[in-house]
Amino acid sequence: MIAKWLWLLRSILRRLWVRVASFAVLAIASAIAAPALSPLVPDGWAELLGGDAVDQVLTILASSMLAVTTFSLSIAVNAFTAAASSATPRAIKLLQEDHITQTTLATFLGAFVYSIVAIIGLNASYYDDGGRVVLFFSTILVTAIVVIALLRWIGYLPDFGRMENTLDRVEEAARDALSTRLESPYLGAHPDGATVPDGAYPVNCDLAGYVQHIDMGPLQEWAEEAGAQVWLAVLPGDFVHPAMAVVHVLGGEPDDAARKTFHNAFTIAADRTFDQDPRFGMIVFSEIASRALSPGINDPGTAIAVIGRQLSVLSDWRVEEGPDVHFDRLHVPSVDPDEMLDAAFRPIARDGIGQAEVLARLIAALRGLAALSPDVYADGANAIIDELDERLGSANLTERDLQQIAVARGTVQ
């Protein structure tokens, strides 16, 4: 479990403007540093290259990079819009954090800023003859970097923002979130967080929103100093509000300073994130499938593809033999696998009730998970299939459709 400051730093570094600003600063520094390298230029190179050799190159670079940057940004925005309309708006953030897109846009804008700063320096007589030579070679390097970025961007665009590309990103994010949680299923605390002892004082939340991150270190430090035990009532991804307790404290009623410590340990915002929330990936998957099954789109193939990817991610679940406790005064509830199954498959079972091929694949996935990890998934899988049987009574399906579903259902125990 990473500290809050590190989690915030990592979140900031994922934003597009950070990478773009970094490349722009680097470009400015490169253009300004040319005179410092002037003494390293051999005599006669300035006359060989020509004093004005770099001027025209910089002018072309400046004019073309502005157009390329604007055009590339519009392509990215169109891809975000397409992903929101064809998949789900919750997937846009994954596209916005794509490192290839960020690096490409940052490269183009950085080259534009570099050329503008260099042109200003040339017109202001900032560079001597040796500085112009250094500027010429650095401009050639920048041009080469731009060409490589442009070729990479051209090869990347055909798939960027398409449905398969969006599904790949959601699957990767969901798998990473589940893997992170399984490595530390109780966030380094004791696994008995669901059982709060009598006499524990509740500490309510001070905001309304989703828990994005929990900083366990300050909670442990406070509990050690106070000689108390703390039971967490929520996990990342849970929705909280001021009338809801986020922790219960045993060992004395916490004062205002303690309550401030608890509030600061929880990062709460209006949106959910994938990082510590494996359920969110399943929810995003089910939203994509539900939209594909809507009458206006009617794309059962996408729903079937989503079910296969959900099955692949949930197959990674393993039972923790013994938790590795780092925070011995904290107690955390576990992630319920039944909730994971509900988030993943119940919306699809509801919205795909008229699509026999979707229901057959859904039942096959549930049976597969139940067979793979019976102790984890059997009860939840059987519950969803039983609920599906109830829905089939009101579905407008042919006898052949029902037979296909019956074959897929088999005998789930």
C-alpha cells in the first residue's frame, strides 16, 4: 500500500499536461543552452554550414509543428469521444493516460516551442557563430525525433480509440487492480474488518464521493500512539457520505485531531479509479456490454467478447493462505468475490435476456469460474444462474433458444 503523497504524485504524472509541460521545458532549455556549447565547435564549421543554414529549418519546423500538434490533438479528442459513445465514458481516462499519445503530443508541442524559442534567439542575436552550429545540429536531432514520433503515431492511430483497443485497456486496468489487491488483499492489515466489536466509536466521513485511496500509514501511527485498534468500514471504490462511518475505533473516543487524521487518510472524489478498486474494472466491462446489448446498437458480439475478458481477469483470483500483516492495529474487510461476480455479470444477464447466444456464453463463463475456484465463485455463480432462470420465464425466446441455454447451463453445482 503506497503512501498518499506517492499515490497523488503518480496520479499527477499520468496527466497529459505534465508530460507536455516537461517536454516544453526541455525544449526551451535545449534552445537556451546552445551558446554554452559554442566553445566545443571546431573552427571553420560555421563557414562550412553557413550562418543562416538553421534559420529556414526552424521556420519550417515551427509552422509545421503547430499544425501537426493541433491536428493530433483533435484526433485524440475524437478518439476520446468515440470511446465514450461506443464503449462507456468511464473508459476515457484510460485513453487519456495512454503514454504513447501523451509522448507524441508532447514531442510535437516540444518541437514547436523549441523552434519558436530558437527563432527568437536568432533574431535577438543570442547565438554566436558556434552557437548557430550547435543549434543546427540540435535542430536536426529534434527533426529526427519528430519524424520518428510521427511514424509511430501513424502506425498507432488505426487502433486508437476503437472498441478492441478500449477493451484491451479496460482488461489491463482491471487485471492490474485485481493483481494489486490479491497481493495485499487486506491492505496489509488484519482480515477481520467486517466484525466490529461492541463499544467501538464510529468516525463518519466528512465528504460525499468515492474512496479512491486509503493511506494506511497515518492510521497505524495514530493507533500505536493512542493504544487503540481501528476497523475500516469501507474499501477503495465504496461510495461514502457524511452520515456514514469510515472507521470504528476501539480504545477511547477519538478527539478532533484524531478525526482529522482519519479524514486525511481517505482520498475521496466524485469519480472512481482503477488503481485500488478491482470491482470498478468489472463495472466498466458490464457497462460496455450493456450498451452493446441496447436496442439502438444491438451488438451481441461485443457483449460476448466482454464476457470472455471478464472470465480471463477473474480467473486470476487466488485464495490467500495467510495475510501478511504490516499494520497490526488495523482491521480491513475483504473484497467479496460475489460482489465481483455481481458487478461483472448481473447487468449482462439483465440486458441480454433476449439474446440466447449471449446468455449461453454467460452461463458457460459462470460455470467455468465455479469449476476453476469452487470455494470462491460457486455460490455467486449459482445465484446469478438461478436469477437468470427467473428472468427466462418472461423472455421472448424460441424453443431452440431455450435449448441452447439449457445445453450451456448443464449442471452447475
